[in-house]
Amino acid sequence: MTIDLAVIGGTGVYALGELADAEAFQPDTAYGVPSGPIRVGTYAGKRVAFLARHGEGHSLPPHKINYRANLVALKEMGAQRVLALNTVGGISERFGPRVLACPDQLIDYTWGRISTLCEEPGSEVLHVDFGEPYTTSLRQAIVQAAHQASVAIVDAGCYGATQGPRLETKAEIARMRRDGCDLVGMTGMPEAGLARELGLDYACLAIVANWAAGAGPDADAVITLQDVLDNVAVAMAGVPKVLQRLLVR
Ligand code: HPA
């Protein structure tokens, strides 16, 4: 089976409404089972796979996701290109709630997650190049597709991956800002690194759900799940248009 594009959905994105005639697969991999069924169907005339990263009922916290099984399953099913949808908080000015962004850099603050395929004794030790953590050609295609679809997108930015599941303190976000992070999320790593180890084309389409702690005009704003979900729902309106354009290219 060939899959033109695999889409991994994040918080608030548990299905792709436009996926027609979808068939559900529940593959098993050498690393265990993915977060949920992989739904393969037709989207803009192409074969598209969709997987909800946290499970379709959002039952998996970021540190419990089997990132290896998710990516290996998609690869074994024939995917070469992976578009990761990641719900994030915005840190710097251009990344307010409801913005779509395609980051070009990341910093990994996660810990204790299995972050490599080289974990098991006897597995080949890989030191993959990760200077550009996202596949440039896929990033460019996403940004161009957004432009063609007249969907606003911020091209570039640095994604900081935190451990979660709690949100960050203001001091943590202030530090991340000093480090150069524009966005903060909990699932960007180890996913991007594993995709590179697997030789997959991988890029992130980030959906800004809220100002990160202490960022934005109201430094004392409390972040609620309802705000997050409401903003994701609004920003997601542009995503099918971007996917359409990306797929017909
Ligand atoms: N921090 C971390 N992850 C997130 C946030 C946040 O503020 N919002 C959505 N995902």
C-alpha cells in the first residue's frame, strides 16, 4: 500500500472529517501498538493515513505516547511523508492564539522518554544529522500550500518540547523565550527525532491554542482546556484547505 501523506493529529484533532471511505488498521510493531487505529482513506484524490497521537479519546498523556510504534506503523503501512499537527502555546509576539505556524527549529526539554530506535541491546547505533529537525522540502510545500489556499501561516519559528502533562510556569516560559523558543508543546519530541532515524519526511503544522504562561497581553491569564479546544477548533478551519493544496501538488 502506498500512502501519499500521513497526518498525526494532536490535542483537539481526533479525526480528519474529509477522509472518505476510510478503513481502520490496528497494526502491531516491534515497538508495540500505536496510539489508536490508523485510518486510511481518500483525501483530495490521494491516499491519506490519519492517527490521533493521544488516542481517539485523548487517553494518552504526552509522556506515555508510544512515539516509536506510531511512526514505525505509519512507515510499515507505506507512508514516507508525515505531517504532524501539534497543538501549542505561543511565546513570542507573532504566535498568538489561533495562529498556524510551520516551525523550522526545535529545542527538546523532555526527559525520560524513549527517544531513539537504538534503545534495545544489539540495535544499530544511529547518530542522525538533526541540524534541520524538519524536512525542508515538506515544510516549504506546507507553507506554499497555505499561501495558495489563502490560509495565514507563520513560516519558521522554534518549537520547545516540554515534558508535561502540566503546563509550564512563567519562569519556565521566560527561560524558553531567552533560549529562542517561539512555541511550546509537549509532543514535538521525540517524534521528530524518531522520524529522522526512520528516514521519514516530517514537518510540523503547529496550531496555537493559547498564550503560554506569562506570555501575551494578559500575563496573569489562566489557561483553560476549554480555551485551548475552542481556539484549536477555530484554527483547524484552515487546515483542510492546506491539506487539499498540499495533496494536489
Ligand atoms: N504549553 C505546552 N503545551 C501546550 C500549551 C502550552 O501552553 N498549549 C497547548 N499545548
